Amino acid sequence: MNKKYENLTIRQFDLMKHAVGLDQVGAKPKHGKYTAYRNYFCTCGKDTNWETLVECGAATCHNGDPSVYYHVSADGLKFMEEVFGFKIVEGD
């Protein structure tokens, strides 16, 4: 596993799962691959947990006004794949 992610908290990992929809009932891989129907998390203002994910490279951030959108980065998706043992791809 990537050492830069060794200090992530369970809450931060749960936020990443939520952003790609892996926390939804029935969300599971098919044939070793999970297709994420989304990849974002919207907040009103900056979020400390997400900012930590951005700092370590697991997420990216897009500032709107007043919303802030966080996305799991390609690196973050690779990390999640290592943890779960299946490929995660973004849907259309």
C-alpha cells in the first residue's frame, strides 16, 4: 500500500467511498470491477477531512461559490482498489 495514505482515518476513507457511491445499498463490483455512477462530494465551505485527502493526493478540489466540490483523484481510486481488491472505474 502507498505509504502516503497510511495516516488516513476511517472517516476519510468512508467519505471517499461515499463520493464514488460505494456506500449505497447494493453497490458491489461485477466481474471484478465497480462502475462509479458519480465521483464528487459537495460541501458548503471547506471540509477538514477532505482537505487532508487533497493534501496527500487522494482527492482534488473545485471551489464554487459557496459550494466546494471534492473528487477522489486517480491516485485515490488506485488506493481504494488496493484496499477493496477490485477495479473502480468512473461511469459515463
